[in-house]
Amino acid sequence: MSAVLEIGGLNTRIETAGGVIRALDDVSFEIARGETFAVVGESGCGKSMTALSIMRLLPEAAWIDSGRVDQEGRRLLELPEYEMRDVRGRRIGMIFQEPATSLNPVMTCGEQIVEVLERHGIARGAAARARALDWLQRVGIPDPAQRMDDYPFQLSGGMKQRVMIALALCSEPEVLIADEPTTALDVTIQAQILDLLVELQRSNGMAMLLITHDLGVVARMAHRVALMYAGEMIEIGSRASFFARPLHPYAARLFAALPGSASRGSPLMTIPGMVPPLTTEFAGCRFAPRCAFAHARCEAEAPGWHMAATDGTTSHRARCHLLEEGEVPPLRAEAGAAAAALPVSQQGALLEVRDLKVHFPIRRGLFRRTVGHVRAVDGVSLTIGAGRTLALVGESGCGKTTVGKGLLQLIAPSAGSIRFDGRELAGAPAKVLRQSRSLMQIVFQDPFASLNPRMRVGEIIAEGMASFGLGVDQAGRDREAASLLAQVGLPADARDRYPHEFSGGQRQRIAIARALAVEPKLIVCDEPTSALDVSVQAQILNLLADLQRERGVALLFITHNLAVVEHLAHDIAVMYLGRIVESGSADEVLRRPRHPYTQALLAAVPRIEGGAEAPQVADRKLFADLPSPANPPAGCHFHTRCSRATAECAAAYPEARIVSQTHRVHCIHAQ
Amino acid sequence: MNFMVVVLWTDVLLFILLAVCLAYARHAARRPHLRAPWARMARSASGMAAATVLSAFALIGVLDSLHYRPLIEAKPGVPGPARYAVEVRSVLDLVIQGVLGPMAGKSEKTYSAPLATHAFSRENIERPGPDGKPRQVREYPRLANGGAHLKDPAREWAADVATHAVRGMVFGFIAWLALAFVLLGAYAANHQEDGGIAGVWGDAWSGRGRLPWRSILITLLVICLCAGVAATLGSRYHLLGTDKVGQDVLYLALKSVRTALIIGTLTTLVMLPMGVLLGIAAGYFGGWIDDAIQYVYTTLNSIPGVLLIAASVLMMQVAIDANPGWFATAAERADFRLLCLCFILGMMSWTGLCRLMRGEALKLRELEYVQAARAFGVSRLAIIVRHILPNVMHLVIISAVMDFSGMVLTEAVLSYVGVGVDPSMSSFGSMINAARLEMSRDPMVWWSLAAAFFFMLALVLAANLFADAVRDAFDPRLSPKRRRRGLLAKASA
Ligand code: SF4
Ligand code: SF4
């Protein structure tokens, strides 16, 4: 196979106030026709910079210092800008993470595709329109003739990403660069988009550069994989050998940090320390300060590329001195033995929610008359035992975050009962509510928005204590804040610093300390790790598990990430369009799911173990859009997307079917 | 005591404002996140040059805000209570009088051109004719004060003006050296690591230092030279001419500075609390509060501003005229009118800030740290004070600084159309208003307009440059200047 895209010794720099950042250091690789080359790494490692450097779409402060990008003999870095514009789109297509912002909102989808076709002189007028229609069909847009004239805002996120793909591929480029193409999408949509990309690649043989942070997506898609760390590629190999036997100590650690059913009940492996700032001149191995195998040579001498010693036929190589010295680092830790059941303290119910409803009025017209309701939460019942973890799972827009906010009364519930420790909170007088606030706390998703940038960490932690009059005096509160910081693993001097001095993971620790300060019995964790990298996520998950063990707090874990759920949940509730469709113990829901939606959700998660052989989502009915919660389908909400749906399903919402003492399913045809 | 201190309302407010600024500076100096943007702003060369010019204006304004009434010399031997002049003067008057001597104030009969020795128009003068009998001649009379020291103006004038201009520049230069020494000395004492005053001086001219000393010093030099020339020439001639009633235009322009500064700052003082509080209340509470506030500002916005202001000013005028007993002196009356004008302007111009604050509060209240505070049961007022207000403060500062020059210009426009400050109070607007007739004379009387124009240009331009620097420093989205480098520099060239 000949290379369609060859990158050699690419060095990209960014000028910042803190000095020059070495965003890319000596990055070299090549992609062959019909091949998918995946670049993985944690945030800030330079994977997106690689794509932008190839496309020459760098931000203003960045420049390419040296290197070579050849696309079938064209030296892209030497082309004048007007010729480069022909390469972009015509030779190399690109799709971005955020479909919402990559489409022009004032042009219809059809016009945008026609524009690309005409721009590159592929087709014109009616021919271009016909081609555009054909492409919309190929990317699986239902009813393409009508969608041609739709504006982007009329489409769902998944549909927009399909249009984006059509736009990138309609000029039949030789190379497609996909930068986190599915990160903003739900798992079921992600699975469809990944399938689509594989299908299109098979039919037109393009090369694909896939950039992602998700090892599951890599395992599902890639032929070859490159791992990046601190601006450098540190390991390149075929998918099979990379996943079977990662060579670099960093890769091995990364695998061990992934949560999943195998790690249940035991702490996740973490990587100590942090990525070094890229403004430094590296003398030795960049991973040395964090590497368990670092030895004298690592500090002094930058490791070169070394082949895997085991097998001469693959070209699996990594930058690590150990390989040259013949000592292959041990494989990832086998967690199997430790996968004991999670520790459980069986007690009565701490929180009992019955029929919780949160409806938002839709107002229209001059006088803001209420014309309908968005039923964000429409009759949810939950029970959380003391010291247990309940995971609330669902796709975006299903209302899971609203459940959390409704429990804390950050949004007033419209109906239903919330009994905490036997006390009714829904509709309780303000005084009772205020007292109850210390019993339940919340940790949010975005570590950057959850701390007030103008307050010192000490003040942030003390705010809750002051509000409840805990820790009578300032000195007492300071002592308490110091001990909390120690508990969440931050240095004591953090108290006098401001949030912007901390990394995302550290901020999440601060947010946890803030919640703990008022000694709650339940913490609502709203996607606490979804903005974090895998290695940092592992630290936070371990911290939460420790806190639960030591303090016996119950957790309501709201997430869309099923791997995290498998790792830590005792009980699981699956939510769809404002209602819980299946609930039960973790084992019941994950191993023996009964509801078609749960089954689809589980099947859609890309898994490392499965690799490319993972079953594709055969069920095209799932492609349908999520119905609007303002106007949910009659009967079973899922019947518009359910492959097992019958006429009966549309008649009435299915009653709960009790499978076991804990396991209930809302489906007539549950097997 | 041979004077009586007079405290006008605007003086009080101006000094309160100064005190607030100082208190804020102390507060910010101890907090790194508040200090950082100001430190960033201090690195901007144009911003610091503008700040230097503004400080000069501020100095004039402050001196002009220390008011007193001089004692009237009692007749010797006549006992009785001390009596004070009805005319209210300021420290600035004293300084100008000291420097310009007889030129300050109303010292001629009518118009005279800049640096003139003779009046601008002919008059009938009686002269002894050749036959010894007085004869009526029409000629340009000598000025009472301007150039009065010259015996034969026709021959001596040019040389005299040149020598005094040069002398003024030399004085200015010496004053500049002294000022620079004091400034750099103070800076060096606080920053030992920069190698003392010599080190700072060297860095300043090579452009290496942390502060843009070079542009500060050059601006200062220009100001000192201008001031020197104004002092030497201005005490012998009417440097910028005289106006219709024979007042020195330079004096008028200097006296107008305070009016402009008061309008620019006090209006903001009126507008800030309205805009910030109503905006945050609308955004944070939502519901009917939001509706009510929105209706108010939409309504206010849809009425032409000048119309509303003119109506309010006229109403105020009627009230003042009907109650002459309210004020002891004419200055107090003029001051009250100025204060009302600030108030009226402030009431009309808070809507923009209010809308900005509402949007920001809407955004902030959904932020998770505000939600977290609510989960702690923190009261709404505490949330606004602790979580919302500090996070909109940078926008408030930016808009206050940006509004300043707009207000100065608005005053000029209003005084021009006759609904501005009291006619007895000098302001750029009144000067321009007077120039309306002067421009239609032939030959044209251009100097009042030119003086007002240049003073206002200097003030507004400096304020705008300063505002730009502040905005750049406070708005993190605008990053420092970048260079194109590397391989692509060639390709894209
Ligand atoms: S070179 Fe040394 S420090 Fe770097 S990964 Fe290998 S063993 Fe670790
Ligand atoms: S009730 Fe019918 S539509 Fe709903 S999940 Fe079950 S089979 Fe599907």
C-alpha cells in the first residue's frame, strides 16, 4: 500500500505569554489508502494540533517551525495559500467535534453541499444538486429530498454530523481528517456515525486520520494507532498488537486507568503527577517524572524509536529505553482477581423519590400564556440506600440532570414526593428546606464553571459551613477546610490560592471538598468526570469510592458513561425521555438487561475487548431522532425507535414488570 | 483667615469618587486576580501615555474643585463681621493668576487674536493731529494687557515672542527633568531589582523596562514644554487670544476642563448603580422583575434622548429661576445646574449598561458555582454580592471608562444647543456655542473654537486610548500581538 499522506518531522510551536509552547515535536507518520490511522492521547497532548498543522489552519499565535507534509507528492507546507485552499476540501476533508458550529446556520444543507461541489469544480447547477441529494442519501439521512432544503437548526445533533460528513466527503477527498467526530454525541448516535464512516471508507477507499481521546472508539475503528504524550508520538502500532500488548509504560498505565466491569470493587490504577508544561526543553524522556520504570538514563537521554522485541513482523514501536534494553514493561495489571463485589452496607432507604415531576411551561405570545409543558422529568421514582451508589443513566436530553437538580430543589419540582430520612422535602416550608440542604450536596460536571474564580479555595469551602453555621468561628472553619483539602488529596496551601491555579482534576477535588464540608449524607454527582481525561477520571473515581467507604455517603451518580457505571454502581436506573424504563441492581441491569433501550445502549458502547468485530448496530430504527419531551409519543415513549414495537406499545405506557425483587422493567415485550 | 472655604456639591462628589478609586486601588493591589489586568494595562504604551495626559487634566480638575471666597478688605478702623466676596474662586484661579498675572480673566474689551498686541477691530480714537488739535482716527488700539510691555510692537514683537517661547521651553525642560527624577526615583525605590534610578532611566530609553517609561516620559515632556511656553508667553500676551467680552481664551479653556471631567465622571456615578443593580436584578431574579425592568428601559430607549434631556433641563431651569433663595452665590447656582445635568444624563444613559448586566447575570446564574451556593442555602442577596457582582466587575470598569468620553462629547452637544451647563460656567460646549457667531464674522474669529477643539480632542482622545487599553487588559479574549513565523511565513507571504 502506498502512502496517501506522509508527515515527517513536524514541529509546531505556539507563542503564549508564558513562553513558546512546543505543541508538536518531531511528529512523523504516514497513512495508506483505505487505512484508518488513529491518534489518541489526553487533552493537550497535541493530537488536534496535528490535524490543524496538516490543514494549515493553525490559530494565529501558532506556527510550523519545520517539517514536511506530503499528500500524494504535493508538499503542502510549501504551497501558496490559494493552492492550499484547493487542497482543503478537495484533497483532504475534515470533520470537527462540534457539528452545531461547523455548519453555516443561514444556508440550507443542500446549498452548503452544492457550494462545495461548485467551489471545487466537480459539478454545477442541477447536476450539483443531484449529487448533493445522493450524498445526503449515502450518509443515511432519512427523506433526503426534503432535508436538502432544511436549515441546520432544524436537524438533530446526529443529523448535523451526518451532513457535516457529506460536506467533507462530497468532493471525494483522498484523506479524511476526523477530529473527535463523535465526542459531542450520545452513544447510540456515536455508534451510527462510526458505522457510517467505516461504510464510506470501504466504498471509496479514502484514508482516514481519526483523532480521539476514547480508546473504545480507537479499538472499534483503527487499523493503526499512534499514542501521543506531551506533543510527541510515543507509540505506533497496529490495532491488534497495540491493544494486545502496549509497549510504552504510559500506554500500559492508561489501559489500567480505564474503568469497567473488570475494575469493579478495586481502585483504578492512576498515573501520579501531571503532564509537564510544554514550554520546557526536554532533555530526557517526557514521561520520566511519572514513570514507574524510570531509571538514570531516562532523565539524561531522550529515547528513540524501538521495535517490539517479541515479533519482527509487525512494525509496533515505542519511544522507551526499556525496549532497547530488552526489558519489555509488564502488561497491564490484571484486575480479575480483585473484582470482588462492591462493599455494601445494607440499610434502609435514605432517599425515596416517588413520582417526581419537573415540568417547564412553554410560554408564547404577548402575555406569555402557557401553551404547553416540557416534561423534563415525568414521574420518576428512585430509592437510594444509605452508603450505596445509584447510577442514573441516559442519553442527553433524557432529563437525568433535571432529576438531580429537582432533588436538591435547585429547580422546584412540579409534583411528587421526596422523602429524605423519612422527612418529606417536596413542598416543605423554606425553613425545613434550608436545614435539609446540608444533607444533600452536588458535584457538577464542568470543573471550570463550578468554582467562583474570584474566591480563594478556602473561602469556597467555607461558604457552605458559614451558611449552615457549622464551625462556630473562622479559625474552626479554617481547620476544617485544611483537613478537607487533605482528605481530597490537595496540599494545605491550596486554601489561599485561586481556582485558576488548579487543573481540571484538582478543581473537581475542590468541588468535592466543598460538598463534603457540610457533611452531607448524599452527594449528587452530575457527570463529575466527563470533562476529565482518563487518568484524572480514575483519580476522581477512586476518591469518591474512598469517601464512600470512610464516610458512608450515598452517591447518586448521573452519567452517560456506561464504563464508569460498570465500575462503581450498586444500583442502576436507566432513563428515557423523563421516565425510568429499567432499574435494578448493577448486575441485573448490565448482565441481563430486559428493556430494548437498555440493550441498545449497552450494545452501542465501543469496547476495547470487542475490537472491530463488535456487532454493528443492525437496528436502523434506532436511528430515529429522540422525540421532543414537550410532546412525547403516545404509549411507550420508546416505540418510535424500538425494533420490537408492536401496535400494542403505542396504546398505553407500559406498567412496571417486576422481574425480581429489585429489577423492574417498563416494557410489554421484555424478554 | 482671609478666605472662606466653599464646598460645592460637585466638589464633594468628585472627592468621594476619588476616594472610592483610591480604596479600590488598595483593595485590588492585595488581590492578584484584580491586580493582574491593571498590571497588563500598565504595560500598554499608548494606554500609559493616555493616562499621563489624563492625569494632567485630572490635576487641573482637582485644583479647580477646591473652592473658596476671599475676604473683602474691611475699611481700616471699621469694626464688624468679616465679609467675603460673593465671587467663588478656586485654587486653580489662584495658580493661573499667579502664573499668567494680568492676562487671566477678563482683561481686554473685546476680541483680540492670539499673541496680538492690538485689538482685533478698529475703533474711533482721538489723537492729537499734526496741528495739535485732537482728531478722530479709526485704527486698531493697543491692548490693555496683551503685549503691553512692548514699546514698539512692530519691531520688537517677533523677537520678544521667540525669546519667551524659548525661555518657556527651557523652563519646561527643567521642570520635566525634575518630574522625571521624582517619578523614576519613586519607582526605583519600590523596585530595587531594576538597578536604581540609573538602571530604570537606561531601561526606559532602550524600551526594555517592565513599564513603557519611554512613552510616559515623552508625553510628559510634551506636556511640560506646552505648560512652560504657556506660562512665559501667556503672562505677556493672550496666548490663545480673547473672546467677545475680552476674556483670555486659555483661561477659559483651562476652566472648562473641570466641567468636562465632572460631566464625564459624575454621570457615570449616577448611571452605575442604576445600570448594575437593575441589570443584575433583572437577570438574576427573572420573572416579573425582569419584565418590569425591561419595559422601563425599552421605553426609555425609544424616546429620543436629546428631547428627554432638553425637557428635563428646562424643567430644572424653571425650578431654579423660581427659587433664587436656594443659592448664596451664582457659582452655587451654576454648580447645582451642573449636578442636575449629570443626574439627568445619568438617568438617560443607564440602559446600555443595564442590558449588558442583565445578559451577564442571566448567564452567571446558570453557572454551577451559583447553583452550588444555592444548594448551600446561601441567601439571594449574598449570592449576588459574593458570586455575581465580582464576576461582572470587569465589565463595569470597561463600560465606565468607555462612557467617559461619550459623556464629555454629549455635554458639548447639549451646551451647543443651549440646554447644557449654566451660561456663567465655562465649558467646551459654551465655547463652541459662542463660536457659532464668531465663525460668520469676516475676518473670522477662529481661536475660541480652535482652543476648545484642541483641548477637547486631547481629553477625549486620551480617554479613548485609555479605554482601549483598559478593555484589552480586562478582556481575556483579545490576546497580545502576534507574529507570523516559521515555514508558512514564506508560503503565505
Ligand atoms: S524511557 Fe524511561 S521514563 Fe521514559 S517511559 Fe521508558 S522507562 Fe519510563
Ligand atoms: S413497550 Fe414496546 S415499544 Fe416500548 S420498549 Fe417495550 S417493546 Fe419497545
